[in-house]
Amino acid sequence: MQISFHEWEDSPLTHRAAASLGSDEVQVWIATAPSDEACLTALACQLSRDERARAERFRVSEPRRQFVFGRALLRQLLGACLNVEPVTLAFGYHPRGKPFLAQSALNSDLRFNLSHSGRLVAIALAHGREVGVDLESIHRLDDWWLLAERIFSSRELCELRALPASKQREAVFNGWTRKEAYLKATSEGLTDDLPAIEVTLVPGQKPRLLRLPAGLEAARQWAIQDIPLPPDFAGAVAFEKRIGVGAEAEEDFAVLCTSTSSSTTTR
Ligand SMILES: CC(C)(COP(=O)(O)OP(=O)(O)OC[C@H]1O[C@@H](n2cnc3c(N)ncnc32)[C@H](O)[C@@H]1OP(=O)(O)O)[C@@H](O)C(=O)NCCC(=O)NCCS
């Protein structure tokens, strides 16, 4: 099983990489939204009518830019995977708002999720397994202790307090993005019971879902990876592991980082 991280650029090479998404692969695409309004207007043409109407309802330009760029990129990636024109794709929505591919006629088990923060967008893609992705700017909050007390269990808070002050902010954002990536994979989104979802958060520790309200066994069915990002951002992707015959152990996951100039693999 492989998880691969890619920087997006609009080129045949990147379209081919998305089109080659394997059945035992999770791809995460990271892109930076353009600042140029003309470029954004051109991207908006790739959106559906309801998406363009939603874009027009944003009163503030930053969330509008995030939405338009995120949806245009999503359509390009899904279009490449399915070999269809991006503009022809239609989305349905789970009750808590998670978008999915609506066309059963495409006969595809392709799953995806999207997150944006500042000018960055991340999109996760996989066949036949749920995925969730979350990005956050680590300068978004000054009083992150308040957030920590709301989202962490007493065990997680103990671990956080035991860390040197210089590591605590990173640990909070590790925990936050890992929990939210899991909640986005399940489509549940934000819940009041975040402390009942326990994750590793100490910097340098392997990202892992440790406990869910449904128990330890339920947590073992999910894997989490951090997303390689610029220093001001934290991000994580969560995905379902294959269970039963051919069950996947996390030790078997190959992690591949590609950029336009290089690629590295770790296990
Ligand atoms: C949507 C939500 C799941 C995450 O929102 P967010 O962190 O503000 O936004 P992100 O950029 O990460 O994700 C938004 C995208 O996720 C997708 N999405 C929307 N609802 C979703 C859901 N229930 N599950 C998974 N994905 C969802 C959409 O694609 C959306 O982007 P789009 O509308 O532009 O296509 C929602 O639960 C929420 O509002 N969370 C608040 C975050 C928070 O306070 N977290 C506390 C610490 S854990």
C-alpha cells in the first residue's frame, strides 16, 4: 500500500500522475491558489452553475478564492482519474456536507476529500476507501490552550503539559489536524466529543489514531499520515485500512513524496 504526496501544477505530467491512481494507493495533492483575479475568473468557468452561485455568495474574497480554486482543482484531479471533462462532474452531499461523486453511471469507487487554509489547498484521492484531509495555519490561534482543553482527553493534555513550551504549539496542531482528518473521512465533521477520539500528538511520534468512542478495535481500522507542508502549516490525511484477508499493517505503507524536481520514498 502506498501513500503519495504531490505538488500540483497544471501540466500533462501531473494529470498523468492523478490518472494513474492505483487501487492500493492514497494520493494527496497540495497546491497554492493563484493571487491573480483573472486567473481565478478563468478557473470559475470550470465550476458547475450551483458552485458558481455559491462562489458569488461569499462576501469576503479569501474564502471565495479558496472555494473556487479548491473546486476547480478537485474537478481537474477527478476528471483526470475518470478520464472525463472536469466540468461534467456532479457532486452529491452527505448529510453533514461531505461532497461525493454523484454519477453512479461512471461506475467508480473513487473517494476524495478537500481542505483549504490560507492559499493552500490539499486534496486526497483513493479508490474504494474513505479519506479525510485537514490543513491548518499554525498561526491561526493565539490562545491555543483554550482549544487544547476543548479537544483533548485528559491523557492527551498530560502529554501536552509534559512537553517543553517550544513544542506545545506543534503538538496541539498535530492533534487537531489528525482528529479533524479522521472526522472528515467519516463525514461526521465537527463533533462535541473530540476528547473521545484520541491520537498521538507529540512531535516526532508516529501519527496514529489510538482510541475512538467505539473502542480500540475501531481505531485500528484507520491510518493517519502527516502531510509535508511549508513550516507555517500543519496537515494530516486519514484513510481506511483494508481489513480481513490481506489486511494492511501500517508498517507496510510506503510513503512517497514527489515534487517537480525530486521524489523520495520512506517506509
Ligand atoms: C467542514 C468541516 C468538516 C471542516 O471545516 P474546516 O476545517 O473549516 O474546512 P476545511 O477547509 O478543512 O474543509 C472544508 C471542505 O471539506 C469538505 N466538507 C464539508 N463538509 C464535510 C464533512 N462533513 N466531512 C468531510 N468533508 C467535508 C468540503 O469539500 C469543504 O470544502 P468546499 O466546500 O470548499 O468543497 C466542519 O466540520 C467544520 O466546520 N469544522 C470546524 C473546524 C473546527 O473548529 N475544528 C475544531 C478542532 S478539531
